[in-house]
Amino acid sequence: MQRSIMCAGVLLAFAVPAHAQSGDGETAPRRYRVAIGAQAVPSYPGADHNAVRPLFDLSTARGDAQFEYEAADESPNVSLYNKNGFEAGIAVGFQSARTRRRVGADISKVGFTVEPGVFAGYYLAPQVRAYAEVRKGIGGHEGVVSMLALDYIQRDGDRWLLAIGPRVNLSDSKYRRAYFGVTQRDATAAGIPVYRVGDNVVHSVGLATTGIRQLTKRWGLYGYLAYDRLTGDAARSPITERLGSKNQFSGGLALSYTFGRGVR
């Protein structure tokens, strides 16, 4: 999960009307909560080091309705339907480039990738939310990736929130070849064995947690921690075993500010 402030901000700004459902109707005052900070994420899939990226989140609500929950590792999205606990719309992910300098070896570059797609979320119970998204890479890896998530959520209105749950990340062979396959050219240049990916669509499993804590009516903290373990083709690749790591850690912290006529 790597978020771009500009792209995420534009997408979520367009999403504001879609999230404006509340029992107070469309005439109720609207309030906004924006969080801006920094996060450390794997430099590329399978990396053994992290890079610092911006962390951005925007939520909106009307009247006395609480801000809707969204996990920090979800891609920026625009909700097109949101009713009776079910939400669906479009999502856009971003994946930074894998370069020879970042790998530390003469391995083929995988360019920056924009990943448009779709998402859906559903509350199985008041405190349990299932979520899935599927994205297609444009440029870079050119593959298809998806995430499945299940979160248990505890909250006291908008005063504090803590959510935790498992993650499963899947991909097609084009994605896995881009990041974990080793061609003859790469093998010769980097001194590692040739490696052809198989049929293991699950490339990682993990756990993520999102936390929100209001310090005052306007100021608060927003953050997350996540761990993913590469599996299957991704774990067995010489790129992972010799030049990277199976263990993928990420986390971020942001300062949030709530504003609007609905803030009391």
C-alpha cells in the first residue's frame, strides 16, 4: 500500500458526496477529517528495506453520523454505492519503481505502476467488515493484483478507533514474473539462478491494524502498522532469498484535523 498525496486527495475529494449518507439528510452540516503524515513501506515488493512515503487520509460525515471506517492499507477509492452495510466503487493503487539502485544488483527495472480497479466492502456484523479490491497495472508490472481483508473494529464514536485483521494478497503470473522471475539475462548479470514463477496466486499473507485517536475536538492522530509474509513463488524467488526479504513491514503516523460546520 503506497499512497500519493495528490492522487489520493483528488480521488477522495470526489468521493465526498458518495459518503454523505446519514440519518440527518442532505441538509445536515458536513464535517471533514484530514490526516497528513509519513509512512515507511517496502521500497518495492520483496525489498529488504523500506522507503518513506507520504500518508494521507480524508473522511467526511454529516450531522451526528460518525466517520466511516476505512483501513489505512486500502487503496484510495471513490464510493459509487453505499447502503445497508455494503459499499462498492472504484479504487486506484500506486506502486513505486524497482530500480537496480534500490535492489543493489543488476536486475531488470520494473517501472512505476498505476493500478486502477474496483473495490467492495461489507459488514458481516456491526464490528466485522470484509473488504476486497482488484486492480490492473498500467505501466510497470502490467499485472493484476488483489487484496482480501477482514477487520474487527472497536470504536467509541469518533473519539477513538482500533481495527485489526488478516490480509491475503493475490496476483497473476505477469505480476509475479515482473517482481520475482529471473531471466537468463538477470541471472548472468546478478549472479543468481534463473527462476520461472509457477501457479501460486497467493503471493503474501499478513496482518494489519489501523488506529485513530482524537486529542481534542479538532486535532487527532491517525496511524497503522502492517506485516506481510511473502509466500509461494514470491518467497522462493532468488530475488527474495538473496537480494530481498520474505518479511514485509510497513507503518505510518499522521496528524489529523477535523473541520466544518458540523464540528461542535
